[in-house]
Amino acid sequence: MNAFDSTVMEFVSSHHTPILNYFFSFITKLGDLMIVWIFLIVALFVYHKKLKELKYIIPIFAVSFFVNDFVIKNLVKRTRPYEQHDYIKLLIERQSSYSFPSGHSMTSFMAATVLAYYFPKYKLAFYILATLIAFSRVYVGVHYPSDIIAGALVGFGCAIIGIKIMEKIRTK
């Protein structure tokens, strides 16, 4: 673990409180299986009558998930912080996959970026939610800070590439 990860992990671990434990455990559950993002996408696209756009979004999500969870995680094979450090209090169930990069961060920033593209009026809210979900993964003890940063970058990058490809397809 690098100095940045170590410093942040120790600071976060030393500032747990019952209220924050509950809050961040709840926030991290919102990111499970992309529950909150799927709800937001369906609700916003139905409400704004943009259902045909979903055919472009699904491949972006699928490719991003594959790159993050099946390629990068299996190349890096980083163990979870709670497996390495006794001072980390695990607040949720043990995770079965590798730590780097964070899948919750990847999906959150990918979804926030795609939603911000379609609904720029709400982009600040999307990115705040993505940041909370990403940070919650450090708080609950399942990711290092560098895991969530990398996940956010992968998600953002995949979303931007997907949006550019989508724009080219739509203009043909």
C-alpha cells in the first residue's frame, strides 16, 4: 500500500461513528448492482421520452463492466484492505473479487457521466452521488483510495469513449 492510501485509510478508519457507519453502509448499498443508477436511468429516460437512447447506453455499461471487473481486476489482483490491515473495520460483508479498481466507483462515474451527457441540468447531483458511493467503499473498508480513483477514471473514460462512438453512429 502506498503512502497516500495508508494515510487516507488510517484517517478514515479513525473517524468512524455510528451515524457515519450507517450512512456510508447505506450509500454503498445504493451502488450494489447499480441499483440507484438503473433506477435513475429508467426514470429519467422514461420521463423525458428518450427510451430509444437506451440502446446506446447498455453497450457502454457492458463494455465498462467487462474492462473493469474481468480485465483490470484480474491483471492487477490487488487484495482488499481489510485482508491486509487489522485496523480496518469491515462494515459490510466480505467481497469476493479483487480490490483494484473499484467496480462501484467505475459504474457510478460511468453512469454519472452518461446521465450528465443526457441531462446536464442535473450533472452536479449525479457526480455528488457518484463521489459518495465511491468514498463509501473506502469508509466501509473494502477499497483503498487509489482503487476508487482508478475505478472513477475507468468509468469516466469508458463513458466518454462510449458517448463519442454513440455520437458517430447517430450521425451516420
